[in-house]
Amino acid sequence: MRRFLRRVFLMTMVAAAAGAIIWALWPQPVLVDLAAVSRGPLEVTVEDEGVTRIREVYTVSAPAAGKLLRSPREVGDEVVANQTVVAVIEPTDPAFLDIRMQRVNEAAVEAASAAVDLAEAQVRQAKSQLEFAQGDLRRANQLAQRQTIAERTLDRARLEVATAEAGVASALATLEVRRRELASARAQLIQPGEGAPTKTTCCVQLRAPISGRVLRIAAESEQVVQPGAALIDIGDPGDLEVVVDLLSRDAVRVEPGAPARIESWGGDVAIAARVKRVEPTGFTKVSALGIEEQRVKTVLDFTDPPERWLRLGHGYRIVARITVWRGEDLLLVPLGALFRQGERWAVFVVDGGVARIRALDIAEKDRRAARVIAGLRDGDRVVLHPSDRLRDGIAVAPRD
């Protein structure tokens, strides 16, 4: 009896070991993630980074060369059109004189001084001639009263007095010209920092061309500027638009008037917008990876009330998502279930615990799903992100 029990025990152990080996070697179902094919809406969008900008930015420039005083405004200040002074320009100091110009100007001063002396001598000579002519005229009048000289002689005396008076006036005018030339020559000797300070009435005050805010001050500190130099930028922050640099292959899909959403701008909710225009000219832009890309500027207008986007300003970074196609009640398959099989798309469809490869035709797709044209039905379960362990006909089980 004891020998029989030992034999039964040994047989039981052998059977259990054989069962364990068979169970270990038996193929196990592959654990997979499943998703159902369902119906719903689909929105195809293109997205890219962009910036906000004020539609009309006015740049105030220097109308003439001069010394620009320190800016009376700061970035963000409000300005009123034709009232707020945004820049003040004074005349510049004279240039430094080198030794040659110093000698030339000093010689010009000496020549002008000599010309003044000459003009003063000519004035004295003219006055002497006038006094002599006046004396002759007095004597001629006395003789004419006694009728001892001809009338012609009296007229000549009067002519000589008139001529002498004109000579005095001419000499005085010449003297004034020579004095001004002397003052001009002396002015050429003025070095920077010398002379009387510039009067404030001679300054040019530039006023804001529009009402808005100061966006940028190109020249904040006192400095010398040339005509046309940009001084300050002014714009209205309430007149914003969005500019997005789309890839050219995405820009051709965008139509003016297409709806869009502004995201990743810092707010909690997206801002509604609409495409205003797609510019007809592209440009080359180098990406962060050093790849040259053809980009097209696309301009968007906000459609939400200003209260939603007033916190945005000029040059703020945003992400724009533009709708290029939208449909309702479509048969959708998750994008993660698709893989390529030759020239077609395919999925693993789970039926009765077995995965079967099924080719299908798809159309539009977004980041999450694709529209199914043929190959699947509503309610089919497909494998998400199939691994290389899956084969057609292999047993699968849903992962917990």
C-alpha cells in the first residue's frame, strides 16, 4: 500500500511539472491598447507661431540735423495727436578747428578788421566832401541873392551837395557791411562750448502725429542726429492684428475669411480670429535647425471683443491655428492606429480576440483622428500604436 501511494505521488508530481511546462510554452495573447471607431466632427487646421502687431506704426524722424535733447517720453506713455511733444532738437555746437583752419579764420578776421578801418576812412572822406559841398552851396545862395552868379552855377552846387550826401550814405552802408563781415569772420573762430547759450525759442519741438502710446524710443539720450533719423515709434495698441509665417505648402490651403484660433498667448482661453489676407510673396527663413524654409506671411484679424485680447501688445508671441476644412458626423479612426502597408494605410482590427490587418482609405486628418472613406465600420475596435509583435491572426488581449 505504501509503495502504491508513493507511485501515485510521483505520477502526480510528473503530471504537474509537465502541465507547468506546457502552460509556460503555450502562446500568450499580446497585450494591446484598443480604441473604437466612432462618428464625430473633424477639423483640419494648420498652425504656426506668429506675432501681434499694430496695423499702423508711425515713426517720428528728425526734420533737420541738430542736437536731440533727452527724450521727454518713456515707452508706454500715452500721447495725444498734435499736442504731446515727443522730441526736442536744438542747433548743434560748432565743429572743432584744426591748426590750419584756425590760422585761415584768424587771417579772415584781420582782413575783415582792415576792411572796417577802410570803410570808416571812406565814411570820414564822404562826410568831409559833404561839408565842403554844403559850404559851396551856402556861398552860391548868397551870391545868387545878389545876382552875381548864373543860375547854372547854383544848380551845380546843389548837385554836388546831393552827390556828397549819397556818397556818405554809400560809405555808411559799406561800413555796416564790413562790420557784419568782421562779425562773421569772428564767428568762424568760435570753438565748441564757447559763446552764448542757444535760446530755447530756436528749438524744434516734434509733436505726436497720432493719439496712442509710445512703442519704441530709438534715441533716448541726448545726441546729434542727422535729417531723417528715426527718433520714436508711436501706435494705437487697440488696433492689433496677427501675422503668422506659414510654410508655403500650408499657406496655399488657407483661404481669406477662414476662421482661426489664437492659442498659447498667455490667457486661459483661445481668442477667435479670421484670416484677412495671405500675402502673394514668399520669403526664405532659416529654422532653428538651420534649414531654409519658404514662408508666407498670413494676416489675421481678431473677431472676439477687444476685452478678450487687450492684454496683448505689439510684438507678442502667439500660436495661430487656422481651420482649412471642417466636417460633421464623420467616421473617424484614431491617428495612432494607422500604419503603412505598401501604398495604403492599414489598421489592426480586433475581432474575437484576434488581430486582423485591414486596409482602408482615409481622407482628411488632424492631430488625433482621420476620416475613414472605406475599410471600417462604426464600432470596430482597432489597436493603438501597434508594436512589431503584432501579426495578422495573432491573439490579443486588452491592456488593463
